[in-house]
Amino acid sequence: MPQFNGNNQLGSRDMLINRQIYNGYILTLLQNVTEPTIETLQIKDFQKDEKMFYGRLDADVRNTVFPRPELLVPFSVGRQDNLVAMPFVVRAFNDMKAKFDRDFRNNLVNPDSVALSDLNVAKAYANPVQAYNDYINLFTPQFFRFVEDNNYLKVLSDFDSFIPIFMEFVEIVSKSVPITRTMYFLSKYISPRTSGLVLEIYEGDYGDDKLKENLFYRDRNFEYIKNLAYVFGFMIDKHVPWRLVADLSSPRMKRYIRETIGPSEPTSTTTLPITHVKTYPDDINTLVTLMISCYNEVARQRPKTNILNPASTVNKNSSMTTFGENCRTRKTIYREAVSFAEIQSEYPDTYWFSIYAKIRNMETGIHYDEARMDFIIKNGIDLANSLDIPSGLGYIARKFDNVEHFGGSLFYDQISQDMAEDPDAEGKDVEEKVLRSVQASNFKIY
């Protein structure tokens, strides 16, 4: 019998082995599952393929999206903790809980279960916009340390001189952390609960496989819960078995969608445009806000910098030019905080297209070459000038809003599997082939 001992305190090798055991065998603890299984009808693996971005990408062009806050509703009136989600999620759960409570009274639910003797919402929607704002507050001090460590206070005198230094910093850190709000919303730093489609019925350690085994997969109430959730239109997250995810393709969930927000034929394609908004139209504003925050952090911490420059002089007894301590000139750089309105009036909207595209190229890891980047930026600006800013920005966004290059995506896994037959292939070969394919698929003129 496999042992499920994975936790976040293990070393990387032991962690990898234990996670693979969990991934392959945890579902064998269910009734009628006797062989290694990745998914069932009721339980889905949200760490594989494009399901890892479920509810955070639209169904058509794969733009990053987030919920319209005005549509979120509470699970019950008067809750102190104000837990909210999309209205169809709330209605489905409320009906599911009513059925659970009836079955509990009829002795169909084991009352001695540690985690599953009651059915309540422990966690629900998490605000992604607030999460990004909090992220910016952590990002700006890191930039200030970069400026100090590299002695850039001598050259950073205003917002113009700040921009190339910021881009240098981004080139370094974007390999491991997101910069734009769009990329942040797809990162590991944000909870799936930001989709408004997810709720959790227990508060547990996401990294503790033994807890998942004992309190859920081996609990006799879990069979009942997973089937009940399925009936009411929810999927269970295999890796977080107390997490319920609204299945937009479920007939029961479609009924709740139709009753609450209105499309006569609910699908992910018709539902998400009503309930969610794309991130990219506001990406430049949030990027400029981040840049202003970084610049103002320098201005706040170092409002002035004194610089001594050596000056030349001619010795009266010699024609040779000399440099000395007494011949230095003093220069003082004064920095004042800037506002969004000031920067907006100083730089045209299309000025930021180039900076935005270059940052997206770095943080996504797609790595278009310089010629293609110039082509993308020019086309984006041309569209903005001939049509409008959203059209130009949307064109640029489409060149980078592609998740096929993410490790764990179906496309990435397929390339890995194909190249596994080549004994000379290495991990970097897979990445290069994936990136070339993604670049080719993205590269349409308009």
C-alpha cells in the first residue's frame, strides 16, 4: 500500500517522489478505483493541463480574466466573515448544504467524522486586485535595494532616468516573479479562489498529504461528499480535497447560471464574458502605477544625493592636466515624488506600448527576438493610432496571452512525451521547441 507522506518540509528529491506517489495512487483509496488514476468524474487534477488556470482565462482567446466584483454575493445573510462568490456558486452550494443537512438528520452521514460531519464554507472568494496591490508593496522595497546595491543613485535623477534602471531590474527578477497584473493573476502567488468559482469547506494545510489521506480520502463521508458535490455541479480538487470548483459544463450548474445571470444556453464561452473582465485593458495603468511606486520609494528614501566629480586643473608650473581632491566639483540630485496624473500628461499612451511588450516578453518567457518585438510593438501602436488604444493593447496582449508554454500544460506535456524517445534530448530542448511553436502560433499580423 503506498504511503502518502508528502509535506512542505521535505527536501526537493523526497518531495518529488512523494508528490508522484500521491498523484498516481491517492484516488485508489476511493471505492471502485483499483489502479493508478489521475482523475475521476467527480475529482479533477487542477495541477495538470490548462485546468490549472480554470476560471482565470476566458474560453476563447485565452485572455486572463477576473470576477466582476459587483456580481459577487454572500453565502448567507449576516455572516460576519463576509464570504462571497459568484451567485450561481452560492445558490448551488446552499442547495447542496440543504440536502446534506437533511441526509444528516436521516442518519445518512457519519456524525463522528472529523472534517466532514458538517458542511459549511470555510473560505471563498479572494480579491485578486487587492492581492496585486499588496504584492506591489513588497516589490517596491526590493527595487530600492537594487538601486542602492548597484550605486544607481548617482544617475537616477528623475523619472526619465529611472525607466532604464527599472527595465534592468525587471529583466533580472522577471525570471522568477511576475511584473504585470495579468501575469500575477496566473502565478503561483495567487489563489484559485480569486476566480469566484471556488470555495473550501475546511481549513487545512495544502501541503500535508497525510492530512488529505486521513481526513478525506479514507473518511467514509468523503464518498458521499464527492457524489453530492458532483450532483450539484461541483468538481473536487484532487490535491485539495476540501476545495469545490464550480463546473461550468455541468447540467445542474448550468441551471443555476441560467437562473442567476441569464444566458439561455450557459457555457464557459457565454458565462465568463458576463461574470468576468479581461485584465489587459488596464495593464498599462497598473504597470505605470507600479513604476511610479518604485520611483517614489527612491524619492522618499533618498530625496537628495550629493555627488563629487573630479575636475581637471592646470598646474602653474606645468602644462599637464591634473586631478586632485581639491579640484572636485559637487553636484546635488534632488528627487521629488511624482503623481499618476503628472506621468500621464508627460508621456503619451502609446509610449508605454514598448515597455509593456518588452516586460511581457520577459515575464512570460516566450522570448521573441528583437525583430519580432519591433514588429509587434509597431503593429500595436499603428492599431492604437488608427483605431483606439484598447485595440492596439489587445493586439499586444494576444501575442503573450498563451499558456501552452507553461510547464504542466497539455501542449508542454505532449512535447515532453514526444521528445522523451530521443536519448539526446534535454529539458532545455523541450522548452525551446515549445517556445518556437508558441511563437509561431501567436504570430499573426492582426
